[in-house]
Amino acid sequence: MPTPALFTPITIRSLTLRNRLWVAPMCQYSVHERDGVPTAWHLVHLGSFAKGGAGMILTEATAVSPEGRISPEDTGIWNDAQRDAWRPIIDFSHSQGSPIGIQLAHAGRKASTYSTGGHGTVPVEEGGWTTVAPSAIAFGGYAEPTALDAAGIDAVVDDFTTAARRSVEAGFDAIEIHAAHGYLLHQFLSPLSNERTDEYGGSLENRARLLLRVVTAVRAEIGEDMPLFVRFSATDWTENGWDEDQTAIVTGWSRDAGADFFDISTGGNVSAPIPLSPGYQAPFATHVKEQAGVPVSAVGLITAAEQAEELVASGAADVVMMARELLRDPHFPLRAAHELGADLDYWPAQYLRAKWAS
């Protein structure tokens, strides 16, 4: 019986991944000390996916600066203490045969929000901070951000670069730049949140300038061997906003700047109705793959082994990322392999007695 497409390896630069069922970034809002340092929760949470057979794990959105956090309870990698706290998590993932990448993020105008117990922007007196954005346009009911000046934009590039350096030092296998879900880089890309009149606003080339500076700088920092991913929201789901055609164009530019792989999601920049259905975001990944000629992952209400296998086997996507289904069952890759008839050699030895259970 041929190996299911979902369980064939994929190589990106120097990294070969054992299968094409990966863990999407999932915010945990669990740094209760508010210092950005990952905790035992993160070790157990991410470690469960490693022993569950994932081909690749991506961390939650990890802030490149204190003001880049979505909430005060986010993880970070802007200092050495945070870097060092990631190492045992990486070591455990490696011990189970699973590479692990870090998603580097800056939340922009969607930063300083409540993770629990409230809605909107956390005020300064409660531990929040003033947010930044391409333009002084608030998201929904959040506080109005400060528009970044040239020095502030340069600082963002420096923060991503320094975070990438610490990520390499920590031992991560890949880096993903978060340019989706309405966070800072997406805010620059979309004309709905970017009303600048300088070299960072107006035309598509200008709106993409910050992202491309970040990609170029991160690639220079991490060298030629480490894979570099970019996560895009392919549409704002709103007329005259960011869309899949602009995404495909900027994906090509990002590839030319040094990115290798593209994680395609949707939405998050403005409030908009989204027509949810199983695999509803996969066609956007296929569009970007076909138009830009790049490898992509599909994500979004993918919950069954056969569904994931069809996406990869058909060529609609190169990889499937899962989130909620893996929260329900961190061992989904092992179960999916059983359902699809793949005989994996990376079951944890402690769990072998369950391998052939019906």
C-alpha cells in the first residue's frame, strides 16, 4: 500500500519534516507573571503535539517586543531570559523527533488587550500600554493607536531581527513571520488600516515595504540553512480591503526576499462576516500556491484524516496545519496514520501497546 501523501516527508532548505500534518500557532495567554517567559504550561502543551506525531510545531504568536504582545500574558523573545526558557521546550520536541518553529509577531493596534476578564484595550493603570500602527485608526472598540514614524518603523525591523537571532540561539528549527490576522504587518498591508502617504502607504509596493524589510533582515540574520515562513491572511473579507490577488503578489516578493514557505489563513484585520465551513480557507491557499508558485499550508476547520489527505494528495496544499482538532486530540497525527493505513516508526515507545488498537 502506498504511503498516504499526508505522511510523506517534505524538505525546506536544510530541514526535512517527517510528515505534512503540522501544528498551527495557537495563543495560550498563559504567562501569568506577564514577563513574556514561557512556562511549564507551554512545555506540556507543545510537548503533547511532539509526542503525538506532528511533523512540525509552531509556537503561539511570540512577541518581538513588550508592546508587540497581544495581551500582557503572551510569550516573548525580546530578552535572554525568554530565550533560555524556550530551550527545554525545544529539547523535548526534538527528543520526540518533531522540529519546532517560532512564530514572531507584533500585534500593532490589536496589542494590549484583555486575555480574560474584559474586552478591548487594557489601560495603562492595569498593566497595558499605548499601541502602535501604520495609521491612527483603532480596531473595533479598541484604543486609538499611535501612528509609527520612520524611527518607529526602523525599530520594528530591528526587533524582528533581534528576536530572530535569539530564536536561532534558543535552538528553533524554523521561523515564521506573522503577517496575518490583523496584526502589525497585516495592518501595513491592508488599505483598510493603512492610510499613510509616505513610502509605507498607498501603492501595494509601499504597503508591502515593511514586511519585505523584515523578511530580508531576518533572512540575513538567520543565514541560508534555516527555513523562513510567512503567515498571511489572504483576505480581509471586506470590499476594497486586502485580498487573495494582492496576497499572491506579495508572496512572490517575499519569496524573492528570502522566505520559503507560506502559511495561508484569512481575516482578522477588520470586523467582517466570514462564511465558515469545513476547509473554508483552503481555496485561498491553493490560489496563492498556483499564482505565486510557492509551497503553502492550508488551515481552518480541517478536522478529519481523509479531508487532510485529500488536500495534500490533490496538490491543493503542500501541508495541512491544524489547531482546534489538535487541542481535542494532541495525538491526531498518530490516529490519522492508523486511519489512512500509514505505519509510522515514530510512535513513542511508551505508547506502542496502543498502536494497533481499533
